[in-house]
Amino acid sequence: MKDKENKKEFLFESQNYKILGVGLAVIALGFLLMSGGGSQDPKIFNESVFNFQRIRLAPTLVLVGFGITVYSILKKTK
């Protein structure tokens, strides 16, 4: 009986941790897509700073990743 009382349980099931990992990977991908595009010379402006990837796609991926992580935390196990 003491063995059952001392047994520690995880907060989430393995499926929740897998979904959480996917969400964190999507967030990391979004931040990687946002990086770069700078110019070596501060007097020269680089237009690639304002391309679709950095302005629309990357922030959307970060927000989707946060949504996935919230879903993984709130998902009930059956």
C-alpha cells in the first residue's frame, strides 16, 4: 500500500507532451524565420526585412505555436 502512495505521477499524459513538443517546435521555427535580413553596412537599407516571410508567415507561426501549446495544456485525457 505504501508503494502506491509513494508512486509519483506525471502532470500530463504522453500525448500532451508530444503536442507540447510540436507547439514548441512551431514557435522555434517561427522565430528562426524572423531572424536575419540585416545589412552589414548600417548606411545601406536591406529591403528583405519587410518580405512576406518575416512580416506575415513567421509571426503567424509563432501565434499558432502558442495556440498549440495552450491546447496541449488544456487537453483532458480520457
